[in-house]
Amino acid sequence: MIKEERQKYLMDLLSQYKFLKVRDIVNELKITDMTVRRDFQELEDKGLIIRVHGGARIIEDNKNDILTELSHREKQHIHLNEKLEIAKIIAENIFEDETVFLGAGTTIELVYEFLTVNHAKIITNSIHVFDKFKHDSRFELILIGGSYRSKTGAFVGTIANDFISGIHVMKSFIGVNGLDTSAIYTSNEDEGLTQKCALNIAEQRFIVADHHKINKKDFYSFYSLKDADYLITDSMITAEDQEIFGKKIPILSSKVRLDLS
């Protein structure tokens, strides 16, 4: 079976079953797992599927550019190279003794690995971000409480929003599920309202999105792109999107560095 036929077959199976495991395809088609993973990578690059740990799932609402919210575990294993690249850029923009808000998200969870400051105050509503920092004495750490969303590991709702609205931070870094030239989107309205509060109390407002999320919409629009200060993305952003979105908001990536100190 040639590559085109094989990938069409995979898409037919995904349309039927929504999720496929690599090992099942290996056994059925008698091909190597490397071949399956390469096919999944190419299909993901075309925007047709999302690779997850051990397999792939179809983007059911792809025709409408509406994203399906994945679990935290699923998100951890997709677009990892892009996430690492972005996390490094976030870390480079956190300076000594700053007070910053780090929102929920599997990209922002990786920021800790790249931080070199001797001291900073970290405020977060993410249990997963909190777990990364909790044993490091370099950081003053505040975990905001509220209603817990197990899908993302975020605390949201009235309690979280009231606390956030009463504080001030130098920078907020907020991950999103999608954005277009006018608005920023997430999957859940409660989480979106908490993200909005976190942006509003910051002197500098950073939107975090890998290039797969650009020109995508999700269920809830929670912020205007023009009200954010910077978009942090990865180097795979297309030249066209770089030009279009660059007219709306300054873009930070490994291609573009600004001195924000």
C-alpha cells in the first residue's frame, strides 16, 4: 500500500473510530511503528488530526475551525517541540524579582525548566504549574484557589476571579486554544473569565499560542487581541501569518527577539 492510500485508509478509520492506536495500525497493516508515526505527523501537519500519546485522534470540527478540548494528558504529548521553544521564550522574559502570573497550560508548565533567575514571585491558578515550582526556594509561590477543572488542572470561578482582581503583577502569560486577528479563544467560559482577569491586572499581557492555534476559533472568546501586548509563538509560524498578525500585535518567537527588560 503506497503512502497516499495508507493515509486515506487511516483517515477513513479515524472518521469511523475517532481515535487510533499506533500499535493497532502496526498489527493490521504489518508496517513499522515509525511509518505509522510519520503518517500521523504528515496528517497532523495538514491540520486533519491531532497526535496524542500512543496514537492519534481526528479533529471532528475541523471544517468549522472549532477546536475540540483535549485532556491535560493528551495535550502534554502534542506539539512538544513547539511548546519547548515557546516555554524558553517565556522564561527569557521573566526577570529578577518580577511578580508574574503563569496561567494554565501544558506549554506554560514547561517554563520552569528554562528559568535562570535567582528570585521571582510566581502566581498561578494551575495545579500543574504549582507542582513544577513548589520545591524550589528561589520562587515565592502563590496558588490561587477556586473551582477546579480537572481537564486543564486550573482553578477558576468567582473565588479565583475575586482574588486575581485584587492583585497586581508585572506580567501575565496566558495560554489560549485559538486566536484570529480580532479575538482570543478558549474552550470553557469559566476558564476564559479567569484568564481575562489575569490579563487585566498585568502591566504587560502575553498571549501564548503555538502556530497550530493561529487562525483557529474555539467555543468562548474571552479577550480582544488588540488589548494584549505580545503574542509568543514558535518559529513555524508562516510568513503570511507573521505579516498579518504582526500588524495587530508584536510577535515574539525564536525568529524575533525584543528587549523587554
